[in-house]
Amino acid sequence: MYPKNTWYVACTPDEIADKPLGRQICGEKIVFYRGHEGKVAAVEDFCPHRGAPLSLGYVENGNLVCGYHGLVMGCDGKTVEMPGQRVRGFPCNKTFAVEERHGFIWVWPGDQALADPALIHHLEWAENDEWAYGGGLFHIQCDYRLMIDNLMDLTHETYVHASSIGQKEIDEAPPVTTVEGDEVVTARHMENIMAPPFWRMALRGNNLADDVPVDRWQICRFTPPSHVLIEVGVAHAGNGGYHAAPQFKASSIVVDFITPETETSIWYFWGMARHFQPQDQALTDSIREGQGKIFSEDLEMLERQQRNLLDHPQRNLLKLNIDAGGVQSRRVLERLIARERESQAGLIASTQTQQPQHAEQRS
């Protein structure tokens, strides 16, 4: 239950710096590597000779060499050569559209004829020197929609992240969810509270007092297929909160790119884009370390939740007002998946009706 005719983050450039990378995306086993002139390529991770994973091979002269018997494959999926063998007639491997943009490598796992690079969202923080970014990757055994639910309802911070970003005021501030087209936004604002430990550290990092009341905000933005960008921050109370001038606040964007591996596993690319003290690498490292610990606290909860749901598929889950962001995000996904399936069904029906006509013409 995931859309395939869309762009997903597949990996980061450092993951293919020295050798090919095999990664399953939306059920498709793909090998990513740098081909001719350093351009990223992606082909099916399957050697047509004996079925070995091409990702266990290496790159030579821009081509992918199988690590089992030396079959050489081009970026177009065509077999180029093999030592002592005639292999030009081998069928082509499936290839995938890939784009390197915003510090990530994106892949289109669905209909390749529909892959339009213009559909990749512009990320201002990734292209602007006034921002700093640090992040990481987790492999988690859960349905990608469970992670979307988690990120669109931050009430859990009070309990899962009690020692870092959680506080009781989150429970006490009701969230407001709005939907505009395919974007779902859930916002929560807290006024005149004390900052939790993570945000006290961020305030100090921006040369601000950390022991005074603050206004805090969390604005979660979901866009298909599974991207959640969360505007978060604190400002010294009484200075406008979210709209406060930079000298009164520490604000960031929590970056969440959730890429399905299978129906019950994901590649979770997480990070934080910071709009203060961007030149401070030590601060970037400190925030990344703290954020990594925070997100690792979600991991066990989500994996155990997934196992419970698989063990009890007949159980109906309760929905509360705090779940609105996740519920609305799922509705967007259901609509996109249904549209994709209708398109595929129409294409199959069209092909089937054309076949008898061709037969009649031949007779």
C-alpha cells in the first residue's frame, strides 16, 4: 500500500562514493552507483547470467561489473561484455530514473515514462548557505504509514522522549489540522513555558538564555508520498513566538524522508536543517547526536507496534482528535494509490482490447 509513481529518497551520495549500493525500494531491488562522468545510475540488482546481486560487484570505466563471473553491464541495463563469452543478446535489465538533488539521491520506482524531475520538491534549506544540515539513516521494521502517524502527532514526545524534547505542555496544547490539496498540516503552539533539555541546548547554541520562559511551536507538514517536514523552535516569551525576530529564537526544520522498503519496513532518512549559527560545525554535530538519540527512542516503539498489528489484524484501532494529522495523511495516500491503480487497470484493459484487433488485421 504505497504509491510507486513518485520520487523517494533512495540514499545519500556518501553511500555510493566507493562502491555500488544495493537497496530495496517499494519492493524493487535496485543497485545504485556512479556511472559515466560520475552520473548516478540505477538498475535492477540482478545479474542476468546467474542471478547474483550486481551490488556485490564494482564499477569500472563507468560500467557495473558483476562480482560473481565478471559480466559487465551498462547504465542502460544492456550487457556490454563478459570475459570469454558472447553475451550481447542478453535481455536488458530494468532501469530506474534517478536524480541527485538537495544532497540526496532520488529514485522513481514506478512507471518510468512518468518520471519527471520537476516533481521533486524544492528544498530551500538544502541550497542556501544560511542554513546548516545534519542527519542520518535508520532501517526500521514498520509500515511507512506508522512513521507518518508518529510524526504527524507529536503528543508522544511527552512519553517517548521525556528526557529530551517531551513536556506536559504538549498534551495541554490542542493541535490544529488543516488540509490543502495533498498537503496536510498539523500545528501546535505553546506559550510561556520552560524549554525542555534539547531546546535549552539549542538556545545556548544561538547565544540565548536558556532559563527564561519561551514560546514553543511544532508545525508538521506532510506531502506525498511520505515526506514530513516539521518546523520547530522556541523563542523567548513575549517576542512573537513563531514570528519572533531571529535574535530571540532558535528554530529549525526537522527533516523526515520515509522510503518504503517492503510493506512492513522502511528506510528512514532523518535530519535537522538549522537557520541559526550555520557555520558552527560543532553545534551541527551536537544537534545531530541529540536528534539521533531522540529518533532511536521511536524505533523500538514502532517495531513493537508493527508486530502487535500483524499479530492482531482483526483489531480496530481507536482514533482521537490528536490523530487527525495522520488520518488525513492516510486519506491523501489512499486517494493517490487508488488513482494509480485505476490508471494501471485502464492501461491493461486498453492493451487487452487492442490485441484481438491486431489478430484480425493479421488474418
